[in-house]
Amino acid sequence: MLTFVYIFLIIVFFLIFIEYFFLFFYKKKNNISYNFIKKIPLSKIIIISHPYLPYVKKPNSISPLEEVVNYPLGKVLAPKLYTNSMGYYNGFDGKRDVTVPKPNKLIRINCIGGSTTQNYIQHENKNFSYPILLEENLKKKYSNLNIEVNNFGQGGYNSAEILVSSMLKLIDTTPDYVIIYHGYNDIRSYLTDDFKSDYSHSRQNISNVQFKLSLNNLLPEIPINFINYIINKISPSSNLRYSLLDLVSVGKININNNYNEGLKVYKRNLSNIINLYQAHNSKIILSSLCFYLHEKVKNSEIHNKYMEIVKLENEIVFDLSKTYKTIFIDADKLINKNIENFLDTVHFSIQGMKNLSKIISEKINLN
């Protein structure tokens, strides 16, 4: 009996030692504490396949869970949301629908982009996103007008995916204004080997890896951080907040690859997005993308490479604003690079969202 107790205690102490050892070195290496990844049952995953896009959100569904997300520059609460009938998070709780055809006398403003547009943060029981804040600002400024600002951001989408979703779905909402705050997400494709202009060398449909999600679902959830880390390395997490882009990405990234062809495709895709909306009488607002090379990553080769390319993307956006005579906002210049405004290199804190919405609202003249 005593032998069994000794063995049990040794195992417990060993697990405790490994746990603390893992947490210490993970934080030292990544400049961020490890965030335990909770499993999501397959039945509650709202990311689904689509014939022309790598993934979309399931319409009229509930996001799996509310959770604290540990960004490099701070923790935030990601709220539980609903998707609307178009499969986007829109409005305060996500489920606000977009009426088609557009009602008379409604001024409709659509925000398109990736996670920097989509992101929601909850604080003191209030949900924040830059489109929500932009709508609040514009309604204060133009209290006599019926204004609607919609969030058509989709986390992880690159310019090709925004183009496809715009052509097949978003254009039907007949927006008066379209705000394009985008960049960064295409870079992974620029740097992936065997570049192709349709990004097929770097993207696949999520249906191709459904078995990986099924495998993860079968593995037990053990409340020990280092075991959680190992399990999610073996099989991508069923919590797609952490594994979605890994699941739909293919090919090998080489940061020394020439990215000039990628930038040409980025310019082509943005040009087509602008052409599409302008052909339907929408006014375009283009913004540079903010990139904050903060202290924790300032010596990182990959982050410096991304910053280098984002600057070139921003130059393309500025040139396109002149070519197509659109409104241009240099958010990268106007928003201070500090921990008050950012959660990492590109995602905004609530204060950063407030600043972005303010400078955009100042550029919109509805009189």
C-alpha cells in the first residue's frame, strides 16, 4: 500500500514539476503566458465549408463560448456572439441582420476585412468592435439620419476571399459606403513556396481536414497545460480561434521568398474589389493598415519581415486611392503605436478601436 502511495506522489510531483517547467519556458520563448485551449464539440463548431471559399460561418448560429484571450500585450474577454442570416457577426450581439433590398432613406456603410475588422471585445458587459463604435460616432454626428454600419469582417480572410465574398454576397446589400481596412493576411501566401496568383498553393477548403477536427474531438481534455499543448500540436485544436488558419493553409513558408508577385496580386484583388463596388455606386474608403512592432517582437525576423511587407501594401492602398479617387485614411500614421491601442502587432484594443472609428467618422461627410 505504501509503495502505491509513494508511486502516486512521485507521479504527482513529476507532473507539477513538468507543468511549471513548461509554463516558465513557454512564456520565456513566446513572451506570452500559455492559454489553455478549451475543446469545442464538433456539433458546436460554426465554421463550415463553402464551395468557393475556404470557410464561412454558419448562419444564425451561436458562437461556442465566451473566453479570455491572452494576447501578447494584454488579456481581453471575447464575448459569446450570434451569427446573422449572412453568417457574420454584426451589431452588438452579432445577430443583427442586413435587410435586402436596402430600405429607403437608409445610409448603409459596410466594413470589410479580416479579424482586425471582425474582432469583438467585451468590457463591463458591453461589446466593442470598430464598426459598432463607428456607427455610434456617426449617429451622434448625424442624429437626423438613418445610419447603419455593418461588420463584414471575417477572421483570416485574404484579399482573394474578400473579393469572392463581395462578388457573391456582400454586393447584394447595396452599400452607400464601403470601408476597406485590410492587409497582412495575404502575406502568408506571398511567402509560401510555388506561388500561384489564385493562392491555391497556400489555401485549401476546411472540408479537406475535417478528420483532424474529428480526431481532436476524440482525445480527452486533460486540465494540465503541457498536456493540452501536446494534444493540440498533434491534432489542431477544435477551438478554431487558435487553429483555423493552420487548418486551411498548405505549403511551406519561406520568409526569404520573393514577395513582389504577391504584392501584384494584392493590388489586382483590391482593384477588382474597388471596381466592383464603384460599379454599383458605392463610395470607397481605403485605409492603411496599422502595424505595431512592439518591444516583445522587435527582434523577431518574421515580424520585421511582415512589417516590411505591410508598409508596401499600404503604399499600394494609397496609390489605389489616387487611381480610383477614393477617400484615403492613413490610420498607420494617425494611430499611436503603444500598448494602449494594440493587443499585438495588428489587433486593436478597445482604445485602438475607438481611435480608428473616430478618424474614419471624421472623413465621412453625409450632408
